[in-house]
Amino acid sequence: MSTKSTLSPVPMTGNLPPRVPDVFNDEYRAAMQVVMAEREPMDWIGVHQFLGFHEDREAGAQFVTRRLPETPNHERLVLAHSTQAILTVLCGSLVGVGGTLAVEELTYPTIAKFAKQSGFALVGVKLDDRGIIPDAFEKVCQERKPQALYTLPTLQNPTTSMMSLARREAIVAIAQKYGVKIFEDDIYSLLPERVAPPLASLAPEITYYMLGTAKSVGAGLKAAYLVTPETSDPARLFWPGSGMTYWMIAPANAGVSTVLIRNGGVDRIISAVREETRARQQMVTNALGGISLRTTPECLHVWMEAPHDRSVLDFVADCKRRGAEVGPAATFLLAGGVAPHYVRFGTGKAHDRAELQRGLEAIAGAYFS
Ligand SMILES: Cc1ncc(COP(=O)(O)O)c(C=O)c1O
């Protein structure tokens, strides 16, 4: 019997929140209507608002309190259309040409493109299941003197590791000791309900804290919030010196996000995404029992060991042939080293549970063949 699927492979290399149309559609439409009714288009769209409207920055300051212990002064806020956009400016301004950025040894692949584009080096820091290993980070600080560390302390991409509070304290203490700035990407932190506080709450004076909405609300909302250490940082780093203007949020997106933050719609969407993510992770447990993998009920992705007797690429190709696209660990290895014998796949991009089930069966089929 042929094992090749006749349907197109289920897209599982990407990492998106699952669709929750019953909640999302009504909340988004209602918020858009409020924006259209309440804002004067000429005052709102007809002018440049480089750092965002006052009320949108205030809403952003309110949004980040889902993670930060207190509401930051809105003048510390930058509104951008994505976490990527924030990172391009931070890396350009604070790492710079010829500089060095420390990253987790396996991390968000786009960072490699920024490094190439902006002419800075990457140095990888070893990880365990609690994230960055403090001794390894200290060694990197001593030997490579990075300007900054880019890190995902919560549900690390791709390994799903979670820094404990003790680990977070150890990492910020080292960064403080060696004068290394922290670019904290907390994009996966809004789905789990119990998570240690961000590094930004432990060391606000050196941490640039990013909370994007792409992984918890919707990838096309195009709204991401940055909290800087000082109120002078947004203007200094983002305008006018950076020379790049494409990071700015579109006013309509900022307005819709503000309404959703104020009326609680954003939390209702996040709750629906959380519930759907839990259901999908339960399907992973049911379909892939007996396989060594790492994830949590509120994580969008899964970090799974490939079969010992095959190369990772051979396993990835077999998954695809049977109907699931998954990503090899090597995709996430940006600064040298040896890629572990793992793959990552996302649970959210499959259009619905039936499609996810088809993808999981393809992975199980490839694994146990
Ligand atoms: C760790 C991490 N940060 C940021 C992003 C992208 O977020 P945005 O669309 O807001 O740039 C991704 C998307 O894959 C990601 O995995």
C-alpha cells in the first residue's frame, strides 16, 4: 500500500496561533467599528505620528501589564507593526555594524537575516531545558563581549524551554555584570497562565521588552509593543536617528488594538486561542504517545526527537511525503555548533483540528515506519 498522501502536506513548519473565528471575527469587527466612529480620520490618518498616538501608547502600556508588574510610563513605549521591525531597529542601533549579538544556540531563524543585513556577528549560548545556561552565558560575555543578548525566556523557540525564576535572576545578574543589554522577546508568554516574571521586571534598566501580538492574537493584526528602559529611548533609537521608517505601526492597526485592549476583547481572543491550543496539544499527546518530545499544553509548537536510526532530513522528507511539513533543528542553529536530532512543528497553522489530525498521523506514520 502506498504511504504517499494525495492531499497537500499540512503546513506545520510555521508557528501561528490557531484560528478562533467564533470569537475573533466579532471582536475584531466591533473594535474596527468603534475606531471608525470615534476617531477623526483627518487628525488620525492625515498626519505622521512617529511614535504612535498618546492613547495608543497608553493602551500599549496597559497591555504589557499582562506580564510586567506595573504599568510603565507610556513614554517608554514604542508601537511597531511587528517584533521583527523592533528587532531590526534595536540591532541596528544597539549592536551595530561589527558588533556581536548573543543568542540562544537554537533560536528564531530570522535573526540570522538581520545579522547578515546589518553586519553584526552572532554568538550562540548553550541551552538546557531551563533555557540559557548561566555558565555558558558568562563565558560568552567574557570571550566575545556581546553588546546585547536576544532571548526568549518563555516557551523558547524552538526548544520550548522555560526559564525558572532562579534562572532568570542568574541571567540578568550576568548581563548586569558585563554591561550586556537584553532584548527580551516575550511573544509566547500570553498563552500559558503561570509563567515566571519577565527579565524586564528583574532588570528594567538594561532590558528592551517586546510583547508582540502575532502569536497570541493574530499574525495579521500587525501590532507589537516595546518597553524601553528610559523615556528618552523611543525618540533616541526609533526616531529620527535610525533612518528606517518601515517599523511604524499603521494607525488603523494601533487603533483597533487599543480598543481591543480597553474593552477586554484582546483577553477574550487570547483565552479562545489558549483553549484551542490546549485541545490541539491534547491531540499531539494522543497521536504521538511513546515518542520523545517536549512541549506544554499552552505552547504553539512541539520539539520532537527524530528516530535514532535515520537522519533528520530523511525523516523530514518522509513526513512531507506522508502529508506533514515539519522543520529540522538545523533551521534554528544560527551561530555554528551541531544541530540536535530534533524537528519542530507548529500546531496552530493547520486550518482546523481535522487537518491537524491528518498532519499528526503523517508524523506518527513516518516515525513508526
Ligand atoms: C520568537 C519569535 N519572535 C517574533 C516572531 C515574529 O513576530 P512578528 O510577526 O511580530 O514579527 C516570531 C515568528 O515566528 C517568533 O517565533
